[in-house]
Amino acid sequence: ILLSTKLTVNYFDKASFHCYYSFMLSGLLKGLKNLIYPNLCLACGDLIKTTPGQEHICAGCWGKIENNRPPFCATCGRHLDIEAIRKNSCPHCLNEKFHFDRAFSPCVYTGIIKKLIHEFKYNGKDYLITPFTALMNTFIRQYCLPIEHLDFIIPVPLHKSRQREREFNQAQLLSQRIANEFNKNLLSDLLIRNKAVKTQTELTLPERRRNVEGSFTVTKPDLIKDTNLLLIDDVLTTGATSSAAARSLKDAGAKTIILMTLAN
């Protein structure tokens, strides 16, 4: 019995030592990693503590993201000021014809979110997909978007040359997460960009329309005949690109197209 007890004590002493050693080593490595690669906020650059879902954005910057609030424009989904409420439309949409039926965005494209989207698209920070889709999914639930009545989710595609350069399509990543969250079918390859165009950033509105005209092709039109679609992109600015994509889908037989972007 004494021998058995001694062996048991020795066994647990060794096990405790190894457990303690592993814990100390893990803490040391984590401390070293934080020293060499400190967890800095992508928006302001300050050192931040890790919070699930907000690993790369500090609480202060997260709170500064400007949310898009109702009342919404009946077309582009932007917030309406008091003067525009009577017309149920913002001044921009009163003078424009879009091929999508409605658009929604959880954020206003300014400040923190604008900087983070730039990091996401152009500096390879694709891990921002987690907080971005959390914002979009929360908005869908909060404002009861009719996602249950939509047949498919379709990302606005990049041209293959642009995707090779960037290594991912931001709209594809957003679409995949939303499709998983709401158990919807994602059609990744149904809509394609058939030509490379100049970046829209420096172009005027008429130039943007001409730049993207005829740049989308639907590969399987029979698949979306008489369907209701959720079209996903990262940002809605003038609406030229999203409208051109929606037009191709409508020409292929789609019935209703709701556009959703992260920001507008």
C-alpha cells in the first residue's frame, strides 16, 4: 500500500510539474509574441487587449463606427434627413434610376469604418471579415430584412486580374459568412466580370456608369429566372457598379434584387 501510494504521489507530482511547466512556457511564448507583434488597433494604432470578435479593433474605435439609422431612403438605404422624409427618398436617388430594388447598409462610409474597409481590401487584412459580417448580420436581424424570402445570395465579382492582384474578393467573403449564418444558397460563379475596368475611385458619376456598362455576365440565366436575390458588395457609393450588376441579373430573369453592403 505504501509503495502504491508513493508511486501515485510521484506520478501526480510529475504530472503537476509538466502541467505547470507547459503553462509557464505558454505564458512566456505569448508574452514574447505580444512584445514582438503587439496587438495594435488597426484604426488608431493603440495597444489593445484581446476581446472575442474585436481582436483587431479597440473598444474606443469600435464605438466610433457610425451606424446607419432609420428612416432609410427607399432606394439606396441611406439615412434620410427631415427634408427628405416626405419624399421617402434621398436627393441622389430622386434623380437616378437603379436596377436593384432596395439597398441596405449597417454603417455610414466615413471615419473608422472607411479606414478599416481600406485595410481589408488593399492591405490584406481579410481577418476583418469576422467583425464586418457581425455588423451586417446584426443589421439584417434588427431591421427584419426579408432574407427568408430571398432565393440566392450573389456576390458582386471582381475581374480575375483584379482578384489575382488582391488574392480575394471581399464581396465573396462577406457573402459566404451571411449565407452560412442564414442558411441560404450562395451562387459564387453565376455572375462574372467579363472585362477589366479602371478603378472607380477618381471617376465622376457619368464616367463610372460608362466604365462599368456591360461589364457583367450571367453564366446560368435559367437558374435565376423569377427568383429573388440578395446581392452583396462591400461599399455603395454612387451605385453605378451595383446597378450594372443588378441589371445583368434582371436581364437574365431575376425578379427582385435587394442589395446589401457593409457601408454606404
